[in-house]
Amino acid sequence: MTQPPLSRQIQRLEAAVGVQLLARNNRRVELTEAGSAFLVESRRLLSVADAAPEVARRVAAGSVGVLRIGFTAASAFDLMGTVLNRIAEAMPEVSVEVKEMVTRDQLTAMDHGEIDLAIGRPSADPDIYHSRALKSEALVVALPADHPLAKRTRPLTTDDLVNEELIMHSPVDAKYFYDIVVRMLPVSRWRYAHTVSQILTMVGLVAAGRGIAFVPASASQLGFGKVKFVPIVTHEPRPVELHAMWRRDERRRIVHRALEHLHPENLS
């Protein structure tokens, strides 16, 4: 009598696995402990295999996956939370990873494939990166809250600030803000009390009475009770910008889907 085909297939499977999967006697056949575990895993793998084509299609469409976004500390004052909320609403099955870095380091990280999208200051090489303005804002004067000018109800002028000591942006580590302030205001009229690279540090020094500073209007959201933020007249009303930047050779659909939802009118 020949062995039934099913029995031969089971024996070949047990030989391939290297363990007994079925316990047999004259009255019944049942799974061994190893056989039960093998059955569970086999069903799981079949389910994964069945789902794989749909997962691949959704990843290709940018509907699921991981999006890695770099951002500057200053963008977290106001814009970054709105960016993340917008992506979460439009792409709920996308997992977003964020990394805080200065703009220069974000561009390097993009070149190395460590992030997909940068939120920072517009300093990228246009031959390598696309750049889109997401927000523009005014410069304001950060003053100690007990400063006489803190009570002014009109925008200040540079003449109002004669003889003040200035906490200035670093021309190396905060070049974007340094260049804006130098372009907007006659900074040679003031003595530099300190030179720093971070807005948070700058406002903290103002709170300590170390001088005045020119900062983006969004810095007022930092919550320093000892600092007053007062408008100042400049020849450009909103010179400070934050941009989304991505590589020109970026092909991942998830990045371009996110960018479809990141426009100034969607983030106000």
C-alpha cells in the first residue's frame, strides 16, 4: 500500500523543520507543542504575506511610513507645532521623527540621508535644495520689563535706543540673524554687551538686565515675565523667514505628500 500524499508532505515538512510536528497513534493525530508553535507562526507569516502587496502600495503612495524632519530651536516657538499637527491631520498613518538642529547641520543631515525635510532659515544652495517660505515675521526689541521704553505704545526707532547696550547675534553661529539685524538697523551705534548664538540665551540675558536685543516676534512666546517685546521700525516689515527645505533629487512620495500640506496659508 502506498503512503498517502498528505502523510508524505507532512514527513517532508518535519524533516525540513527538524522536529516532529504531529503526534500519531492508531486513534488520532494531534499537534505536538512544537507543531502548535509552528502553526501559529505559519498563520502569522501567511497573513503578513497577504498584506505585503497592500503595504507596498501604500508606502509607494506615501500613505504610511516614517518621515524624519529637522527643525531649528526658534521654529519651535510657533511654527513647528503647527507643522506637526498639519501632517498628523493629513497623514495619520505616517510616523514623524523630529530632530532639533541648526540649519547648517540639517542640510548636512539631509545630504547623509539622516533626515528627509528641514525646517530652518533660508540659507540652502538652490542648485541642491528646493526651499519654500512657510512663515515670515517682524523683528522686535527685547527689553527688560522695567526699562523706560518698555512702556511705549508706539513702535520704537533706532533714535530711541541710542546708548543702549546690545546683546548681539554671533556672526558665525547665528549668521542668518546677524545679517538681518545688520541689514535692518545701524548696529554700529550700539556697544555689544554680549554675542550669543541662541534666541533663548539672548532673551534670558535681557531678562537679567544685561542689555537689549533684536529678536523675531515669535520669541515673545517664550514666556519670560521679565522681558517686554516692543515693535521697532525697520525698512522691511517682516524680514525673518522660516523655510521648508528638501533635496532636489528627493524621490520619496512620503516627503512630497507632506510638502503638499505645508504652505503658508495652511499654517497660519
